[in-house]
Amino acid sequence: MNKNGLKYGVLVLLLAVVAYNSVYFRKLDEKKASAATTKFDAAAYADAFWKTKLLPDSGKAIELNMLIQELKTDKDKAFEAHSHALSIGNLRYFLVRGTGKITAIGDHDVTVLLANGPEVTIATEYVFGNAARDASGQIRLTDFDNTMDLNNVSSEINKIIRNRVVAPFKASAKTGQEVSFIGAIELNREHLHTDAIEVIPIHI
Amino acid sequence: MNKLMRYKVLPVFLLLTGLLVVGGCRKSSGEKGAKKVAVIISTLNNPWFVVLAETAAAQAKSLGYEAKIFDSQNNTALESDHFENVIVSGFDAILFNPTDADGSIVNVMKAKEAGIPVFCMDREVNSVKAATSQILSDNYAGCVAIGKYFVQTMPKKAAGVKYAEILGLVGDNNTWNRSKGFHSVVDLYPNLKMVAQQSADFDRNKALEVVESILQAYPDIEGIFCGNDAMAMGAYQAVMAAGKAKEIRVYGFDGAQDVIESISNGKIMATGLQSPETMAKTAALYADEFFKGKRDFPQKMPVAVELVSQANIKDYSALTKRN
């Protein structure tokens, strides 16, 4: 009887140990937090891209006047040499630089007359799209399995531009003022218009 | 003597014929022309998908391959049968337009296990480990452009402006990528107030009914964003019937010929022009590159969507004359 009691006691103890180690409880918010750590952080990626790739790379931006001339002389060659895009198709992006005089300040943009060149606008309201993400050609599509991550990167870069570039520029811009800028532009290879170029500013 | 000759000649003839057949087979298996490409399409009832299928097959043929089109009739079970036939029949690559983002994964995996590369076109499967590459319209970016144009062209009123959104199939990834792209812009402008968001399954007639009921509940809306052009046409029809064509702006997505014409006539504000031709040609080119040894394809290859609006419709006037 004592022997049986001991046997059952050991068995119960063994089962209790197995059961204790098989089931554990965690708070739901802790579980969610740990899951979130594996999620792609578009804001952090955009910030690192902005500081370590886009700004250092902006020295490679082509002079906007020169680009316009090249587009007029040999469109295909200019697109081949200077444009980038993560997507296939007619929409291509260029990293450009320019210097000129502010001729108008509107609600949505600032018009700049380029030195020895045409007027272009610098966007101050509608900073959207993939121009700033793609223009430098520094992001590789094969690094991303999920296109929504890429979309979020664009959105975060545009947020950086609105906060760090556009806001101080809007506050200080005055008609007649001389400005130098580096920015990204979108051009359509099939339907090319160089008379209404809008620059998404990266550095002013 | 003649009989004897016949007996001697016949085996030699058969042997030579056999050698020629075997030699011929060996030669053809090493040739580019022997590769077979299957084009499996969700449905051939929709002209948009017919363009996708025919362009993919034509591009594969122009690259020197045999190509055959299979119609899944929007039926995942039929699609599964096509995959089994394609695997058994010795096809070398599949250019694929799935019927279901989740339901089609198993079919793609079957092909993968059989060593056959699958290149998705236009519609994706919800797995990054199944297809060799997925060539898809950049729906999100296309709708960012539409969202920007929407904000620029909607009326500005201190009291706010109401609008409605008509969604496509709620289970379709494209529906939500389009909606998210649009809202990534429009939601930054709190003056634009969405009062209704309803699905019309990408269907023109359903959109007509849905917008009719929305107009009864919210007669003061001033804009309608639709997740595709068929629904934009249905929405415009409802707006016309209510006598509000001048007050309510309608925006679509796809680049369908009737909507391009409607933009040209000032009826519809804008659409996002997709390119089934680009997706189909790219898929066939990727298959060609795969046969030649390339393996590092991007899992998802976006294809740019161009904004066609009242502002740039002249650039796209040729599309109003498409057959």
C-alpha cells in the first residue's frame, strides 16, 4: 500500500512537473510587443537612408539646367544615364541640383527662376510619391520581399522632407532671394514635359 | 532475291529511322524552341485579362518558346487542374494570373516542387516563398498620385467637403493597396471627410446601386473615389441619374478606354493607367532569363501606374482610339 502510494506520488509529481513546463502564461501586450520587434521599421530605415545614403549621395546630383539640355538633345541617353526607379515603366526619377532666384511664393510651392535656365517649382505642400526614395538609385528592390515596406519607406522619407526641409524653407523663403537646392524630380519617359518641373526638395 | 533484299533492308531502315528519331529528340530537347511556357489566367471573360494573356503568350513565342493559354474561369479548382496538366505535360515555366491570393498558393507550390518556375502577373499570391517572382501594378503609388490630384481638385470649404469611397472585392489585395495609397495622402487633409466607404466588388452595376443608396443618405457629397474604372463608370451613371454630374467629381483606377474617353469629355476626373502589356512582357522575359540561368529575381516587381487626369489627358489621347 505504501509502495503504491509512493509510486502514485512520484507519478503525480512527474505529471505536475511536465504540466508546469508545458504551459506558460504571458501578458498579451508583451507578446504583441515581441511580435512587433520583428516587423519592418520603415521610419528607422528612412531615417538611416536619409542620413547615411541620400544626403551623402546628393553630391552626385546632376545640374538641372544641364539635365534639361541633355533631355532635349538625346532623351533616351539622358534617361539611361541619370534616372532611377524601383518600378518598371515610364515613370523615372532624377537627383538634381540647381541655383536660382525665388520669383513667387504660393500656397503649395515656391517658384525659382534658374540661373540661365527656366522656372521650376519647389514643392512645399504636396510632398508625396517615390521621387525622393528612388532618385538616388541607392535602394535595391531585391532587399525587400514586401512592397508595402517600400511604400512605407517613401511615406517616411516624405515625412522627413516635410519636417526637416520644407518647414524651415517655407518659414524663411522670400521673393527675390537666391537659393541653391538639391532635390528629386519625376519625369515620364513617354510623355516628357520639361516646362513644368516640380522639385521635391532634399536640401536647400 | 528480292524478298531477301527486303528482309535485309527493312531492319536497317528501321534502325536508321530509330536513330534519327532519338537524335532528333536529343537535339530538340537541347534547343530553345523545345521549351514550353504555360499562361494560366484567372478569367478570359474580362478584356483586360485577355490582353494580359495574349501579350504574355505572344512575347513567349517571340522569344522562341511554345506557349499555351489556360483559362481558370475564376475557379481555383479549375486552376488547380490546369497546374496538374501543365506539370504532367512537361511545361518549363508558368506565367500566372492567380484566381485567389491565398487559394492559389498551393498550386504555385506544386509547380515549385516540380521544378517549374512561376511568374505571377498583375495579381499576387500571399506568400513570398512560392512564386519565382511577382510582377504587379504599383497600386499603392498609383493611388498616391490619384490622392494628390483628388486633394488638389476637390473644392476647398471651411466647413469641410464630404466624399465617398467605393472599394473593390474586400478579399483582394489590390483593393486595399489602392485604398491605402489614396488615404496615405487624403487623410492628411482633415477638411476632406469620408462619409461612406462601401464595396461594389469591382462591378459596374453594383457600383451604380451602391452609389444610388449613398446619394440618398448623403446627397451633399462632392467626390467619389472608386477602386477601379468599371465602378467609376457605374458611379458616374448614378451621379448623372441624380442630376449631380456638375457637383460630384468621380475618380477611377485602371486606365480603361471608356474612362479615358470620359476624362477627355470632362465627365470623370482621373484614373490610374495600368499596363497589362508591360506586366505580361516582363513575365515572359523573366522566364527567358530563368531558362538562361538567372535566379536572383526580385520577389515583387512593381510596374508603374501613370496618373491620367483632366490636366494631362492630351498626352493619352491615343488611348481613346484603342479598339
